[in-house]
Amino acid sequence: MSKPSIPKGTRDFGPRTMARRNWMFGVMRRAFERYGFQPIETPAMENLQTLTGKYGEEGDQLIFKILNNGDYLAKANGEALDSRNSKALTSSISKKALRYDLTVPFARFVVMSRNDLAFPFRRYQMQTVWRGDRPGKGRYQEFTQCDADIIGSDSLLCELDLITLFHEVLSELGVPGYEIVLNDRRLLNGLARAWGIEDRFQDFTVALDKWDKIGNDGVRKELAERGFDAASVDAVMGLFDLLQSPDLVTRLAGIKAMFQADDEEAHQAFAEVEDLIGLAHAAGVGENVLVFDPTLARGLNYYTGAIFEVRVPEAPIGSICGGGRYADLTGIFGWDGMSGVGVSFGADRIYDVLEHFDAFPTEAMVQPQVLIVQMDAEGRSAAVDALHALRGNGTRTVLYPEAAKLKKQLKHAAELGVSFVMLAGEDERAQNAWTVRNMETGEQTVASLSDAIGIIQSALS
């Protein structure tokens, strides 16, 4: 019999991990609702045509396709099968796929539910997504996204809301040294026009998007392999030179100088970026937190305006959050003109960062706080009464299910990580009392049930 295993890029979550994850989700959920976002959920699988063509050529290759039910080869494209043309074959053997992200399913949901929604509509969604990425540090094939979107408005105040949402959530989670990175796809459009590469915009942004993985030399090589001439490559690499200056004013001035003087879209986008940065600073997002990065591309096709990433420079993990403005996402499903903006919190990567820095607070754990020992069968009734009294006061409590040797029960208490053990043998019961043992200090106190509960609650608070 083979050993049990799970697919690469997936994980089991034990009690300790789940307690921390649920704490994180609770922080996010409370913030989302404080900002007026409403919860939705969409199916784990979508029609393949819903997802295809929305994430760029490379993204499409990472979508997990689901084989048709039954004999999936019965209606397969025989010519594609014989010629081993997987792209042509896929459409005949797969009609569904696991969702790649939450944004495209959200756009589909909005179009299908538009008569039931009040616009601008604010939604949050916390669900699993799947991508056929190569598994690695901070990169999984199954992971959870926590998204917040505002659709039905093109106001810059929506971007501001999402920047401050990033700041509040990540601060409350205790993520150390994070940076909220900002750019605008319209600025990149302006650069492409200025350099005469607008017809190669997708290749341009894909190369930029790989910079954090392949560095300057890798980007140069990538651009050259995609057919960019030397002058265009040098112009693109000039963007990375701007990153050598941490000064915001210098970076902004540097990119503005690269635009054509008559490029209205680029100059309007630049003015909006400056305005947004000023609004964010006034809202309490410090200059050391909000970073303008003219190389940020966010390679997904649907972004058309402001784009965001959150990075933790000192962590061995890539971006932990992302998002941006999309001018017409619902247009892909036949409803034109609905502008929106959204962000996604990468829960799994945030978890990895907090674990890397040992930054989880004690309140993230939900293991039992008290174990009640059963000394003998005669004490069962009193033990059950104590159990209900402690739980009734909000204390996480378990009762050892049988009368066993004290050493065995104390060993179990240590394994559970409880703070206190309560026990009542024959002598304690004769006094209508309980022995309370502090598992950290070893100190023991004999007290009535009500006093014992008070001692425990006082210590835990």
C-alpha cells in the first residue's frame, strides 16, 4: 500500500494553523464590514469560457481545467487528439474550470445579479482559488484570497478607501515593514507610446512583472527574446534606474519627463496619482508605507488604471496583496461601462510572513484554557457542573472523558497547552472545593468553584 500524500502546492492545516488563519480572517472580515463591504460567495468552478482570455496568455495556461463528466473522450476533437494539439483538444473535453481568482467570477456575478444590487456596490469575498503555478516558497496551487471591490464608480476616493483598508488591516495583523506599492497602467501606456512599443504592450508589462523574480539582467534578456530592439530595451531599463532613488518627488519627476508632451491620458493619470498620494498621506498612510514604483505592472489584462501591490522587503516572499482599477470588467460579459477597483489580500502569504517574523499574537490561538481532571467515578457529576460553569463564563474548557491516572491526565493537559488544570478528589469534594493548578508556574490553590473560576478568569484576562 502506498503512503498517503497530497498534491504539490497544496497543504493540510492543523489546529494551530487553522486557529491563526481564522484569527486573520476575523481581522479582515471586521475591517471589510467596517468599510461597508458586503459578503458574497461564488462557485469553486466556473464555465471555462468565463475564465479563458481574462488573465493573459500565461495566466490562461495556469487555469485548472476540469474534464467533462463520464466518457470525456467520446466527443473529443479527433483531429486535435491525433495531432496532439492540446489547445484545440481542451475545448472539446473540458467545459468547466476551477476559479483562477475572485475578480472575474465577481464580474460575472455582478452582471447576473445587477437587478438585485445597489450601485456603487461594495463586495468582499474570502474563498479558495487554484492556479497551476510551480510550487515554491510562498507560492501554492491552492490558496485563499480575501478580496474587496467597489464597482459602479470611477471616483479616486474608491482607490483611497482601498489604500487605507490595506493600511488598517495589515497594521492590525501586525505585518512588519510592509510597503503599499502604487502605479497606474495608464502611465505604462504613456511610456509605451513614447517609446513606440504600444503594439507590444503585453510583452512589455509581462517582462516588467517578472522583475522581482529575474532582476535587471533577466528583464533585458526577456525583452530581447521578445524582439525589442536595443533602444527600446535601454528605455525600459531607465524605469529601473528611477528605483535607485527612494525619494518620491524624484521618482515622480523622473517618470513625468518620459512622457510625450501632448499625451493627455498619461498626464491626467500622473495628476491623479499625485492626488491619490496626497490624499493617502492626509489619511495617515505614511510616506514610508506608500511607495510609488513606475515599474509595477500587474500583468493581468483587466487592469486599466491605478494598480497596487503590498510587499514586505525583509521577508523571503513576493507580494502579499495586490489589486487595481478596471474600467470595464463587466464588458467581457456584455455589460459595458461599469468601472470598478478592487484589492486582494493573499492570506497564505500574509500567514507565511507573520510566521517568518514570529509575529502572531497569543490571541490568535484558540486551544483549551482549562482541563478538568476526573479523579474517580464519584466526581463525575461535580466535574460536569464545573465544565458548564466555566464554559458559561466564556472560558474554553474540556473535561477529560474518563477517570484515569493523574499523571496521564496532566500529560494530556500539557499536550493541549492549557493554562490551568482543575481537579476535585474525595478530600476536595468533602469541602465543596477545587484544586486549581497553574500549568505555567506550578502554583496550586484550593478554592470554591466560584472562586476557582474567578482566579482563572483573572489570570487569563
